[in-house]
Amino acid sequence: MRLNAFLIVAERITRSGETHKKEAAAWLDEAQLLLNSAPAGAQKAYKLLELARSYIQIDAETAFKNTGRAIDTINGLSRQTVGDETQWQFLRNNPSDPLSVFGSDTRLFESLARIDYDRTLTLAGRFNDPALVIASQLSVVRTNLPPVRSQP
């Protein structure tokens, strides 16, 4: 609960502008300390991804490091991705499925790619699960696609 509070406060401070980035960084550092002591698992991986997304606007290097830690945590999960149609049919997040944990929000890789495309593409390839590699690489590649034009 404290971790979620730190992330929410940091995100709101970050949205308020440049002048409050140090405050937001302090909240995110507190959240990171809490995560460091959390046991490895899908929940920790998901929160590391969320933390990395929050760091993007404040400290890109820390965002990349936390993304790498999240990938390592996901790679350490014992269960592999499963193709359960009922899970995806209703877009439910299954915390025991690494693809579900990652697939709940792909903005992280898109945002990182805007900072350093090649580094992000390499990072996306670090997943053990081929489905996660493809999903994350697609997120990266999507940043280079032209915007979709709407039909008149």
C-alpha cells in the first residue's frame, strides 16, 4: 500500500512540471527501497515496470535499470506464458503469467525507445519468453511508425 502511495504521489508531482522533479525522485527512491526488500515474483516485476515508467521523466538511466531488473524478475518466474484464450478474451490480468504482467501496459518500452531506440530494442530482447520478446520489440518498433491517418 505504501509503495502504491509513493508511486501515485511521484506521478502527480511529475505531471506538475519541471520544478518538482527532485520531490518526485525522492518519492520514487522510497518506492524503490520498498521494492528492493520485496520477494521476487510477478507482483514485484509488475511494480518494477511501473516504477520504471515513473522514472522515465525524471531519470532515464534509472528507468532503464529498473526495466532490466523487471525483466530479470520476469525471467525468473517459474511458469511460462500460456496461450489461454479465455484469459485474453476478457483482457484479464493473470499475475502468474509473465505475458499478462508485461502486456498490461506497453507504454514503458515505447517511452524508453524515444530516449534510446537501440538500447531499448536490446533490452526488449532480454526476455526468456519469445512471446515477451516479440511483444516488447513491437512496442519499440511502433515508435518509428508514422501516425495513422484517419479517413475523411
